[in-house]
Amino acid sequence: MHLGRYDNSPSRKIFWIFVILAVVGAVVVINFTVSRATIVIRPKIEKKDSAVSLTIDTKNLKPDPANGILPGRILESQGETAKNISDVSLRKTEDFAKGTVKIRNIWKKDFFLQKGAQLVQGESPEKVGAGPKNIFLLDSDTVAVAEGEVTAAVTAKNKGLSGNIPPGRFYFLRMSQWNRDRIWPESEEVFFGGEIETKVVSADDISRATQFTAEELGKQEIEKLKNQVPADSRLSPALTRVEILESRASAQPETQTDNFEMFVWGKISTIVFNEKDLKGTAIEKFKSQIGANQEISEIDENGIKYELSDIGGTDGKAEVKVFVPAILTPKLPSKMLDKKSIAGYNESALRERFAQFPEINSIEVKFFPFWVKSVPSFEGQVGFEVETE
């Protein structure tokens, strides 16, 4: 049987040497052309709502971003409205505690008990003592049936938490000892109601109701004025002022009630403005206020809010405060992004180096392919990414 033989010829050796050299060469080429290091830098961020002051001037015909001035109009009207107010303060107040007792009668005859009959919790007058007593009253005429029991409702004579008592035995006042030995009440449940929460109108409630109703009046009048506003402009409750000429509440302070009516009559002044111009001008002014050591990473235009600071009477001007929500990051020093200075660094060395910069919150190191463990020496194979999220 022929088993063949191993080919140990020079040509065979040359072939394998060529293969090994080709593989090594390929690895070297890949290492110098494909390998890459990416350092993801996450700087410290500052979320900030910056206030910018702008002026709406009815005499201006176009925006003046450099001076924070915008064109606009001021519309005025008068109106009145009334609102039902249910936002009334809760207050704990004393009340009469209530409960039920079972009146037991072991005598062979019925016994009549009149409405208002007084009873005290305790085994007997001797055990309760001669001091002030926590007295309860029968709510209605009751008959204690012979050799039986009857349930009756009772109410504390005085208001307060003292009427909230645990279950126990009672005795009737103004009853002979002979009758007390045969007729007595007992409670099986806690009495409650000595303190309750009730709605009591306060001066603060009326003040809040006045402000709320005035705001609603402003919205009401804005709807009436919309037909005077061009298509590229708008009205906003945030840029509307209501001067209250008269207000009255249907309830006075300290009145117990679940709700009340609030009436407001007032003069309404509102600004006609172009929202795009307002936001754009506010952003430009905000950018001009950023310090040299910070950069704007993001501005949330949808989150921009504004409010009316002042509205003139005869000068045709209004002052508006605009709040611009933004994310600010520190400016990164150029030496931080020097690629030559980190050539040959592994991940541990990179983390140690970037930890020295106070502007940095954290970093992430990415090497490619998987066998690459240090930063390549060629700058084109090194990249930086800055993330603020």
C-alpha cells in the first residue's frame, strides 16, 4: 500500500515562507491603515434658563436684534367675567363627636329614656370621680326593652377631640343606683367626629381667586381681539396684563363653604408680536452674554418662555422677559485635543491624562480592530468626539 511521502523540497519551503511573510505584511498594513482610536469626551455641562430682556416698540418697523428691540402693537379692551371657585382652604375645626351604644336592660320591665338623657363613660360615678365629665346625650327618645338591648345614637355634649373615645361601658346620670345596676349602655366601636376638616374661605383664597379670574378674563378678551391680529403674529396670555378695576367675592373670609363666585371687571392690555422674531432676537442676545470660557451646546427653542415685565401707557413700549433654556459646556483647551501627545497611550494612561482636566466629566475609549490596545502614532487614525448627553 502506497502512503505517499512528505514534500521537503526547497520550493515547498519557499512557498510557506512567502505565506507567512504575506500574513505578517497584511497585519502590518491593516495596523497602519485600518487601526483607529476614538476618544469620546463628555464635558461637564450646565443646564441653564437664562433671562433675556427685550423691548416691544410700536414705533419700530423691523427687529433690531443688536439692541433687543422688536416691532409690535398694543391692543386694549375692557371686560368682565365671573368664575366658580372651588379651591378653598381645608381647616381642622372642632365638632360634636358621635357614636352608638347598646343599652342593656336586665330588668323584667321596659324603661323609657328621654331624648337628651345624659350618659358618661365609666363603670360608676364613684370610679369616674367628681371632676368635670365627658358627657354624651341620647339623640332620640329610646325604650330599653325588658330583658334585652337596644341600639341608640349618642352625641357629645361639647365639641372637640375629647369626644373621640374608645369602646367601653357607660352609666346614666340622674338615675338611681338601683336602676343603674339593671340598665346601662355599652359601646363596641370608637366614637369619632370631634375634629373634622371643613372648607373655610381665607383672605389668601380670595386673593388667588382674584388672580385666577383676572387671568381668565385676559384669555377671554384675547379671543375677542384675535380678528385684529395679522397672520404672521399672535397674542399670548403670557404677554397680557389685566388691570383690575373691580373685584368681589360672594363669600367673606372665615365663611364655611365648598365654593364661591368670583367677579372681576378690568382693563386688558396685550401685545401683538411675531413669535419667530421674538425667539430669534432672544437667542441672539443670549449668545452675546455667554462668557469666553463657555460654549452653547444646545438651545431648546420649544422650551422658550416669556412674560410681561412692563407695558407703557403713552410711549407705546412694553418690556418682555424671555427665558432661554440651554445646555452650556466649557471650552476645551487645545492641548486636550493634541493627538501627538497621546500616541502610544493605552486606555489606562488616557483616563489618567484626561482626569487632570477640570472641564471633563468622563471619557470613553474605543480601539479598532480588537487587537489594537494603544493610540496609533498617525494622527489620521486618532479621533475625538464630544458628547453632552
